[in-house]
Amino acid sequence: MILRDGGPATEQTQLYGADWCGDCRRTKSWLRRHAVQFVEFDTDADPSLRERAATLAGGRTTIPVVVTPDGTVLVEPTNVELATTLSAHGQRRGRSGCR
């Protein structure tokens, strides 16, 4: 799910998630594979980060939550949503395709 104008502009892509979350691991892997620099926030380690992620996601408590540098918020994004959104902002590099 993509929420436009859901968050503030950031210097780099942000990922809110947890180590136990399969979708979080897939998202991190995709970001690394496509050379997208990102900062990771562990929502299990800090309850305030969990609250921040929910606020960014419009009240949803699911993870991962990804915030792009222009403030676009993606909640549980698919690989296609990551590719589309980050390509539009010039953030995605590396291999072609949405794998």
C-alpha cells in the first residue's frame, strides 16, 4: 500500500521493521540488491519507533513501513511497489526488473 504525502521528507529511505518479519527481510534484501541506501529502525527494540511507524502508516500497525526521501510512505510494499516508487524518485539503481 502506497500512501502519498504521508510523511515528512527525509535525507534517505527509511525502513521500519523487525528481524522476525519475513516481509521486512524481503524488503531489506530488495533494497540492498538494487543499491538503495536506507536507514533501518527496529520497531521491536524501541516502542516509540513502533508508534512512529503506525503514525506514518495512517494507524496501521503492520510492518514494514518504508518512507522515501520525498515523504511517500509504503506499508508492506510489494517488490513492484518498491520498484515503481523508488524509480520515480531516482533512488533505485542496480539490476533491471522488479525481482
